[in-house]
Amino acid sequence: MGRSSPCCSKAQDLKRGAWTADEDKILRDYIRLHGHGRWRNLPQKAGLKRCGKSCRLRWLNYLRPDIKRGNISSDEEELIIRLHNLLGNRWSLIAGRLPGRTDNEIKNYWNTNLSKRINNHNQRQTTNTSSSSLQPTLPQTEPTPFKIDFPVIRTKATKCSKPLLINNNDPPLLLHNNPTNNAAQSTQLLDSATANNHNNNSVLSSMVTNQNMQPATTSNGFVSFFNEDDDKELLSKTDLLIDDYCNLDDAAGGFHDLLINSDVMGDELLLLSPYSDQPTTVFSDDILNQWTHSYFTATDDDDHHVNDDDNNVSIINHHFQQSND
DNA sequence: AACTCGTCCAACCGCTGGATA
DNA sequence: TTATCCAGCGGTTGGACGAGT
């Protein structure tokens, strides 16, 4: 793979620094007319003396219509902390769980607010525990910062562009990580499903598994749920995360609960990720079954909820691409 | 009022890896 | 198979701003 030539050559006399309102308007108007993408050529076409990267960043972090303005709420803050515990500095993944927030915003918020608070908190905890066991506990009014001594999930997202349609009458697809279920076979399995089910409601699947994970009875990675609104919705294989379509507040067992209770998974099997020197969190079949069952059989009218009987749900167990290829 | 210092955050930079010719 | 394009990611930077002296 070659390195790209720098798109923002300093010799090109491109403007840098803060954007003006005029530039914003030009970019917004251009994207409104032509859509975004092709960032490299966009400035020239739009008449902006900026590099494509700069335009892209300005659009994504500021001009996008779905950007959420205003302070991070306490709920959002708590979610950021919990997601950071699980994902580490994967700002884009974290941002993906916070609608309207950008990775840059979350990263800045973390660096300027949360990391300090958490450091202070941990420092005080260390002091408390080292000095005396009779030290009073921290006041309960202390905001949520805490540190779960729990391994960060390291994912390796795999981008797939191949459209996939799966029969909604088929049983949910569950890919286990086991020695016979490597990435190629998973792809084959899904492609086969694709070929057999092109007239049916869509469900998105993903297929990256790790061929060295054992035992066969252990599932790891993430699970995503998909409901279908249209009869022929077309989705693409892509990288997924837990709760892409889950209600975070779902008391029946959504990701929120999983995050809140993540420390209870300490008893679950931990395996080494093939591409990281850090342990990978593994959800046992029991947890997955319990979680998915309660989720599927939840009986409210939320659009995100689907009934187990409908089979228009696919369970996708995925992630962890073999890195030693 | 002038200066210093710390904080915040928009923007930049280097890099990665998938897509494609 | 290789080179290049391109979008995206995460770390870093630097200017704006407010608080303190």
C-alpha cells in the first residue's frame, strides 16, 4: 500500500487556520448542492482556498446539520466514561454511540475534563487506600469518574462494501469463534446466505471472526440487532458494535446495562486478542443468550425491538480479524 | 490597565488501510 | 502485484479567551 501524496502541500498557498463565515457558507452551499465526498477536489470546485482535509474536517466537526450543540450532559458524560473504559481512545467509536457528537468533541472533552477528574479521583483513591483502611470513602456526590479494572476491548474494524440480504425467515445467524470458523468461512457463509435470500427482508451481518479463538463454545466480540422497516432494505456488511440498534436505556438488557454491569463479567473467560498484547473481553454464550433472549422477547412498542418469533433479526457475532496475515 | 498563566477547542498533521486502476 | 487515491483516525498544536495577580 502506498502512501498518499500530501493533499495539503504548504507550497500550494492554501489558507489555514480558523474558518470564516463566508468560507462556511461556500462549503455548506456546495455540499448542499453536490453532496460531500471527493474531498480532494472539492475545494477547487467550490472555490475554496483550503485543502480537502480541512474542508472535510470543517464539515464533519462543525457544519454538518446533525451536529449537536451545547454542553455534554451528565448522561452523555457517563456514557463516555464507560465507553472509554471499554474501548480506550477509540474516539470515533465512542462518538458513534453519542448521536450528534463528534469524535473531536469527545476527545477534547475527555482530555480537558474527564481525564483530569478521573486522575484526581484515582489519585485520591490510591492515597486513601495506602494511608489507612479506615479512611472515609469518597463523597457520593463525586461525579461518576471511576476506573473499571477491566480490559479494554480492542477491535479491528473491517470495512466491507458488499451488499447483503438475508432471509428473514432464516434462524438468526450466530457466528461463533472457533477453530473452524475463520474469516474466510464466515464470509462464505454469509455470501451463501446472500445468494439464497435475495428476495427477503434485509438483515445486516458481519463476519469477521478470529480463527484461533477457542473453545468453540465461546462467543466473543459484539452483537448487533437489526430490525427492518422496509421490505427490501439494503444494507452493507460493515463493522459493527454492540448496540448499533439498541436502546441504551433498555432495561431488558441493552448495552447500557452491559456497560453498567461490565464489572460483573470479571468471571467470564478472557482470551488474548491475536493482534493486541492486551486481553480481550469475551462474552460467554450464557451472557449472550440471556441478553439476546431478554432483548428479543421484550414487549414494548419501541421500534428497535423485535420479537423473537419474527426471525427478522440477525445476531452478528463478529470482529477480531486475524492480524497475523 | 497590563501582564501572565491556564484552559478550551478548532484545526492541523502524520499515519493507516480499503478501494481501485 | 503494485502504486496511488481517498477517507478516516487519533495525537498534537496554537490561538482565543478568561481568571488571577
